[in-house]
Amino acid sequence: MGSTSSEVLILGGGFAGLSCGVRLAASGLRVTLLEKKPRLGGRAYSFLDRESRHPVDNGQHLFMGCYRHTRSFLAAIGTEGLLRFSGKVRVDFADSEGGRDALRCPSSLGSPWHLAWGVLGMGLSLGDKLGLVRLARELRGLRRRGIPPELDRLSVRQWLEGLGQSRPIQERLLDPIALGALNEDPRIAAATGLAQALLEMFFRDAEGSRLGLSCVGLSQLYPEAARKYIEERGGRILTSKRIKAIYEAKGRVGGAVTESGESFASDSVVSTLPPWDLSRLDLPQALRGPWRDLMPSPIVSLCLWLDRPVLEEPLVGLIGTEVQWVFNKSLILGLGDAQGQYLSLVISGARRHLGWSPAALRELAQRDLSRCFPVFKKARILRWKVVKEPFATLSPAPGSDRLRPAPGTGMPGLLLAGDWTRTGLPATIESAVLSGHRAAELVLAQEDHTRRPHA
């Protein structure tokens, strides 16, 4: 069995692992990163559609102005400019009866007043709008006091109803935010994640609620640029390295072994593997914990190539349908509409849809789009593709937040990272990058302590 020594060993090549590796490489540490798949990107990647040659993301991702760690990571590797942020906060909605609405938040008012102004302009009753005052008061209190553990025991629906939020304000504003941020049904997701998301988006500054989209596929946005950054600083990125075990040496983690028998020794190991992958490994007893009970939540995406444009906006939230969001990829990717239009549809928390056939999902998409956009009935689908991601994100069910570990364990030598760790955020891209940065800081702090002269 071959053995290789490394200064810092990182397991997993997604946002968490690569952001950790970049931060460590920037500080002069040598990094070896192992990824089980032939390509980098983890659970956030893209591939080229064979016929159209357009990039297809494994799940459409929306970036936010409040993604400060993500933007810092992309800036470090030189790709932040590939994100396009809206000048103004605007989210359009279409309902199943053919109605339209929009949330328009002027950034000049500052946070959270820009949200209040935006809600006033929506097609909701005065009673619905006034009910948000109680939610805003609660969130201001949470910002001062912190989010209590009790919220992890309530679903989003229970929490909002307890705060007097009407069903229209939930269905037309708060549910779409919850679905986008938590990838889970509001009746299932714990309230903690929505509170975290709302505080970040609307209660820090107006910049936080700006929407950002990648004008390239996810695999062109960050994996290869991060690889280049790390390798130029003496690190190694090794793909097709499936981990079998994390082993102990002299009371601390000593490294990892792959299924092919390669051993990678390191005094510092950062695992960014999701809990359902980490729990399958041979682990020292000290590394096992309640995080093993965390469960995933799926995303199903459907890409449609149409013979004509049907959407003017970059994205639209759908109300009263099973498809929740539709993205105008032709506009986002700068493809133009000369050859029709490329759309990406998203169903979050899509457990019951995982077993559906591609044809059944296409019929669902056609039905929902026809109800929300009458012009869609005139369009012809030239090509379509279904993408199912069963392990897209952590399911934030009640009780899950207390199971999420902090970036560290009871065993020296190993740090946990990943969107699923307890970062104070839902399991988003920003949570993944934040966890990677925190793990890197802990490694650097330990390196500094080790090298510091002792009296």
C-alpha cells in the first residue's frame, strides 16, 4: 500500500473543500485535495448538453449579495466577475391563474426599509402587509438576542402562523424565500433556517438582498480556477480518489485511505464530505456522532429548449404550482433569443418527484408553465432534459440544526466542513464556503501555535 505525506489533507472538491484549499494555499500551506468523482464541483457542478452545447447546472443556483464569503472566494481565484448582480432588488412572480406580481425593493432606502417598501407595492391586502410588521419586529429581536434553540423545533409554517402571517403573504412571498434558501417544503423545514436567511438578506444592508446569477455554468465558475490557484502554490488536486477510511494514529487522526489502497498521511485533515458519505467510511469511534442522523433533500431540474421566447425576466417564482422557479438561461448566459429560448425549471424538496419518469416531469412542466404564462401554449419544445439530484442539500427538518457539528470534532487532527455543518446559515453555497474558510482559519491557528516558540 503506497503512502504519501501532506501538510493539509482535504477530502471533497466542492465549494467547501476548494475554498478551504485556496485560503490555506494563500497562507503558504501545502494542500492535497482528494475528490471521489472524475471532476471537481461536488454537489454544485455543470455539464454541456450534447446537442445544444449549452451548460446545464445540476441544480440552478441563485447567489445573493449577502454571500460575502462566496464572493471573496471567487474574487481570490479571479472569477467573481462571472456573477451578474441585479442593480435593484426585484423578484417577479406568476401564479397559476395567470396573474403577475413583483417584489421591488429600492436599495436607496437601506435595510430593512427597502423590503417594507417592496411589500407595499405587491398585490396583497393591507391586512396581509400589516401582518409583516410583527414578523419584522420578531426578526429585529432575533438579531439582538440571537436565534433561540426553540425555533429548531418548529416548522416554518408553524412559526409564521404563530407570528400571525396570513396564508397569502406566506404563499406569495415567504414560502418562495423558504424554498429557495432551504430546499425544503415550509411544512417540513425548521424555522431556524428561514430566520437565518431573512436576517442575512434583509436585516443587514440593502446589498444583502441583491440577486446574483452566474453567466457561465457552475463548472466554469469556480472548480478549475480554484484548482489552478492551489496547484500554482504547490498544492495537489487528485480526482477519482474515493475515500474508504479515516484512520487514527497516536490518539489523533493520521490521514485517509482510498478504496484503491492509497494512504494519505497528514497531521491536519479537513473533511468536507456530506454526512451521508462520511458515515459510510471506516471511522475511529471518536469521530462518530449525532450528525449521522442528518438527511438529504433533493432537487429536480428540468431544462427546456423552446422554439420562441416566452419569458422576458431572468427568473420568475411560480405560485400555486409544483414547479417553483423558472430561470431564463438564454438571458442569464447571454445566448440571445434568435434560436428560441432556453429555460431551467426547479422543484425544491422534490422527494415525491424523484421517482417520476422524465416524460411525466415534462408533462408537469408544460402544465404549470401553460397556467402561469399563456404565451407558453404557443411554444414548441425542441429539446428537454431532466436532472435529478437526490442528495442536493441537507434537509433542515426540525431538530436538525442541533445535530449539525461545528467545524471541529472531539478528536485532534480532523476538522469538519461543508454546507451541512453549523455555520449559522442554512445549507447554501455561502454556508459551504464559510465553513471552508473557518476550517482553514482553525488549521492556520493550530499551525501558528505549533510553530510559536514555547518558554
